Amino acid sequence: MFKKFIRKSRIKSPWLLHYDCSSCNGCDIEVLACLTPVYDIERFGIINVGNPFHADILLVTGTVNLRNRKVLVNLFDQMPNPKVVVAIGSCALSGGIFRETYNVLGGVDKVIPVDVYVPGCPAKPEAIIDGVVMGLDKFMDEKAEEKSHAGRGDSRQS
Ligand code: SF4
């Protein structure tokens, strides 16, 4: 019963954590635009938080490189299960225009599991909001919750 209550709360009011791996800031500005009065995601109960222990959904922009990989994995591990990861923009999906750079590992899914991919350079605010809503499906799936409690995913192996 308590689990059901938590699950419903997460669906009704998911809390987001945004981490910029190493973007050009184009996608970050679009994430911030979602918080402004124009898009106003708070009216849907979606709140931006700064603490991974409080977050349900991790929004990641930019490319993963040798320096930020560990930070990304730590943030992911600190979030409670079940958690959703949304990769935003071409850089987060594949490395984008920085793909061939000497220290770039590629997209976010090279180090942590990604649930939703939002393409674009930059990704549009409407698409980012859609991505967050798509991610909520994971909280509706009770079996996914049990699975995520059983294991921590593959982040530790990276
Ligand atoms: S996808 Fe485009 S806009 Fe977004 S961080 Fe990469 S280069 Fe910048």
C-alpha cells in the first residue's frame, strides 16, 4: 500500500535532476526554458531539484567524457529506485558533433542505462517535456520497480 502511494506520487509529481555532462549549453537553455512561465512544467507537478537523493528522473545533456563519467555514474547511483534517465540532444544520444573528439566516450548510454532519448540540436522544450512524460511509464510498471530493486544496473561496471 505504501509502495503504491509512493509510485502514484512519483507519477503525479516527478522530481527532476538535471546534469550537464559537457554540452555547448544549447540543450541546457532549452531545459531551463521548460521551467520558465512560457512552458511552466511546475503546473504539471514537475519540480527541479538539486539533490540526487530526492530525484526521480535524471535529465542529461551533453557528451560523456573521461572526466565527467564518474560524476554521472555517482549521481545515477545516488538516486532512489526505480529511476528514469532521459538523454537530451544529439550530444547526449551519441556524442553529436563532439563524437570524434579525443576525450569523448559518446552518448549517455555508454555509462548508464537510458530510458528515453530526446533528439535534436538543441532538443525543443516541447520534446523534453514529452520525454519526461514518456519516462513516467516506468513508474507505472510494478515489475520494472521490482527489477530495479533487485539490481543496480550496469553503472558500476563502467
Ligand atoms: S545537441 Fe547541439 S545544442 Fe545540444 S549540447 Fe549538443 S551541440 Fe549543443
